[in-house]
Amino acid sequence: MTPGFSHFCEVVFLVIIFILLGLVIGSFLNVAIYRIPRKESIVFPGSHCPACGHRLAPEELVPVLSYIWLRGRCRQCGTKISPRYPLVELLTGAIFAGLFFRFGLSFDLLKYLLLACVLVIVTFTDLEHMVIPDRVIVFTVISGIVLDIATNAGFLPVVLGAFIPAALIYLLAVITKGGVGGGDIKLTFAAGLYLGWPGNALAVAAAFLLGGIAGTALLVARRKSRKDAMVFGPYLATGMMAAAIWGQQAIDWYLRFFI
């Protein structure tokens, strides 16, 4: 076996491992997405049908496959299971694989896997409840500080990355009189502890671009009116994940061609 082929097999094996890990973690994130906005424990009781309380058996807990096997319904009461469950599992698996490709087996990989989990929770709690839970923000802030200390991250980039983008979001909230929620401000601050400067600024810029495109499309399609509230958390989360994966390349490209 040639060294090149051996390396290829190793990479494929690790990609499969991270996809499977993402599917399993995604299953847990579904629990968090459902329970945290309802102020329930994410540990107890065990997984169950929210409609009838049926305790899920091991074969009902296999990511994605159980949803297909059960045809999207509770085996006990027949209540429809939200397609959000397999979607979150597949999305988390894809993100985990993408982060492995970007960072390899490194401490940065661990850091951004953790951030990805937070952003998946934020995206779907905001979509379903229009709220970014404080419990998630507190966890993100504490874990971000611990990771910054553990990696000896520079003080100034972390402070600038947390405070300046959050201050801009706060200013926008004041100008628009509530057009942006407090959860968006807190999420921007917390993510800055992970992304630093200028990564978090790039993430916020990407979020505004994505939000503007999506908002315009919804208005044109008459799915939303100017008076309707629109969530911003999913766009922030997408921008932050994009900044984590491609942010440094985008910054290097800008410096190469414009500076």
C-alpha cells in the first residue's frame, strides 16, 4: 500500500467518524432545542414523545434512520415527528465533517465543534421560538473564556472581537427601535470570544448580507411584510460558522488584493 493511498484511507475513515459523531451529537442537540426554551432539563427525563410521553427505545434513537423507520411518526400514539429532527442530525454531521477537513485533528477543531453545536441550537430555537436562550449564551461565554485561557489567545483580538461587533449590533437595535433583539447582541458578544478580531466582524458582515438577501426575497415573494418580525439569529449563526471555516482565507484574499 502506497503512503498516498494509506493517507487517503485514513482521511476517509476519519471523515466517516466525524459524520457519525455529528449525527449522534445532532440527536442530543435536538433535545436541547426542544427543552431549553421550555426551561426543562436536557438530561432528565430520558428521550420521550412530547405528545404522549412514550419513552423511546434504543431502536427509536438511531439518528436519521429511526425517523425513516418510524415514517416520521411516534410508534405509540402516531403523532407526527417534526422533520427538524433528521435535518439537525444531518446538518450537524455535515458541519462536523467540514470542520475536520478545515482544521484536521487540532485544538481549533475542538473549539469550533463546540461553537458549531451552540450555533445549531441558536438557529433552531430562534426559528421556532424567536428567542436565543440565555442558558446557551452563558455556556458560550464561559466556554469561550476557558478556551481563550487554555490556548493563550491574545487579549486584544478577543476583546475587540467580542465588544466592537456587539456594540454595532446594539447600535442597530437602538436605531431600528427593536429591529434586532437582545439575544442577537449577546450571541455576537459570546461568539467574539471564539472568533476574535477581525473574524467576528467578518461574521456579522456576512450575517447582514445573508439577512438582507433573504429579507428582500421574502418581501418580493410576499411571504413577509415590512411590519413582520424576522429572526436574525440564523443569519448570525451562518455568518459565524462561515467565518470560522473560511474567515482567514477571506481576510488573506482581501489583504492580498486591496492592501
